[in-house]
Amino acid sequence: MKISVCYIAKNEEKNLPLSLETVRGLGDELIVVDTGSTDATQKIAEGAGARIYSFTWRDDFAAARNFALEHATGDWIVFLDADEGFLYPDSVREKIQEIAAVLPPVDAVMVTRVNMDFDATDTRGTDRAARIFRNLPEIRYHGRIHETISHARGKLRFWQDDGALSLYHTGYAGEIGRQKAERNLRLLLADIKVGGEQPGQYMYLADCYMGLQDWQKSLKYALLALNSPVQPAAGRVGLFHVAIESMRQLDWPLDEQLALAEKARDEYPKQPEFYGERGMILCGMGRLEEARSALETALTLYENHAAPATASTYFTDATAAVVKKRLDEIAALLDK
């Protein structure tokens, strides 16, 4: 089995070396499509043995990625961003070989991305993304921004990885995250100007507006996305997060915040974040005994890793520390 490792990149001299180190020895070929770098990106890629192709950027991520696929000759594609890399690189090739042999065959692999800020030495939760797929002419990227793979002849058959193929992702840390939100929103609005708003864009608009702290619009689009017939393959955890946080920032009535948190908890009963959300809201309502129970459940689920390995999450060690502090405050009030 032959594996092609692909990137599109522009001015990624800071991120690319670490990412390339995590795929060293994984692929049978390394392809980097450069979209106009003026730094050492191409030199770094050449040093890693990559074949480099130039692509004139035209505000279309799918077009650039599909250009890379045209040059890939592997049976399977591993397509990473420069700010991503495998957390367990030594086992990746063997795992892909195992998945390739599964019957009935699968087309693509949904992997976990651990969102990290290396400068702050912490994680910012996880999400899911399709980064590994069969190299078939029927499978191509679509979408100017937040591009996704699709199959020309029907639905993709996904394999849900349990963590062995997990990636780190640093792209939304600090000011970088705001810059990406501004860029992504510009491209989304360009698409909307041509074809009008589509349900599949709601979640991305919500994410952009949250990144820009435009809470009215982030709430609007998160609620539209939650009620849309088009739902994300990676689940709705992120949408609930955007909606609840936007409500909090806008000082919405606590009973409405609680209703949404409980809806999310009922949909994801093994995930700690929505028990945590519910507990914090109940604190604000003065319902301290109920709040304590909800927050204790959140910690128990988190510490026992009760959520499925394939689930996205935004409950982290930092979140757990906040919950513990709030529980101490509740105890001080209730256990006098």
C-alpha cells in the first residue's frame, strides 16, 4: 500500500518543521503545494524530500487541495495543515494499513484533533476532522473555505478513529485565531454573495463570529445550525458550546441558558461539559444543591474519561480546575 502525504502551505516556516517530523517515514511520497510563500517554507519542504508545486492562490482552499490530489499517486492520502501533526507518529502507518483492510471498505477516517497552545502549554479541547482518505478520482474537496471531502457517487463511508491517529492543532491559538476568523468570514461572505446563505454554512459562520466576539451573530448562526437539516459529521458539541457561551456573553435569561444546556446534556449524556454548563447556570440561579450535583458529575465523567474516544470536547484540565474552585465556593456556603 502506498501513502501520499500532502500539504498546502504559505509562509509556514514556523509550523511546518514540527509537522513534517511527525510524518517522517509515514508516506511513500510527500507533496507540498505552495500558494505564494516568501519565507523558507519551500526550502524546509525540499529538505524533507517533498515534491513542491506552485499554485496561484484564488481564495479557494478546495481548489488548492484538489491541485495537490492531482499529483498524488498513493492509494491513501494523508492531508495535513502545517499547524497539525500526529501525536503518535510511530503507529500511524500500521493503523492506516489496518483500516485499509477493513471490510466492507471505508473511504475516509475521522480523527481527533487536540487543539493546543504550545506557548501556554495547555489544550483547548478536541474536535474531529477527516484527514485520511482513499485516493479515488471520485473523492475531492468542495468549498471555498472549511473545505470538506465528498464522494461524487454518494455518501462517504467513514471510519471513526479511537485516538491512535490523533493530531495536535495549534491554528486557533491567540491572535492567530482571530486572524483566521477574519479570513474565513471574508471567504464565507464571498460565497454567500454568489449563492446566498446555505444551511451548511451556519456552523462555520457561528464559529467565525464567536472568534470575533460578535456574540449576537454567533448565537444567531449557532441556533440556526442546531435546527438545520444539515448537521456536522463530527457532532454538535461545538455548536452547543457556541450557543451557550454566546447566551452567557449576551446575558440571556438564565432559564433559557439552562434549557439549552439541558438539551445538550440529554444529547450527550456522557460528556462532562454540559453538566458543567448546567452547574454554572444553576449557581447563577441560586440553586446551589443542584449545581453541586451537576458539577460533581462533570468532574466524575471527566476524570473517568467517560465520553467516547470519538467525541469532540471543550472540557479540559483548566475547565476542571474552575469547576473544583466553584465546588469549594458552594461548599463554603452550604456546609457552614
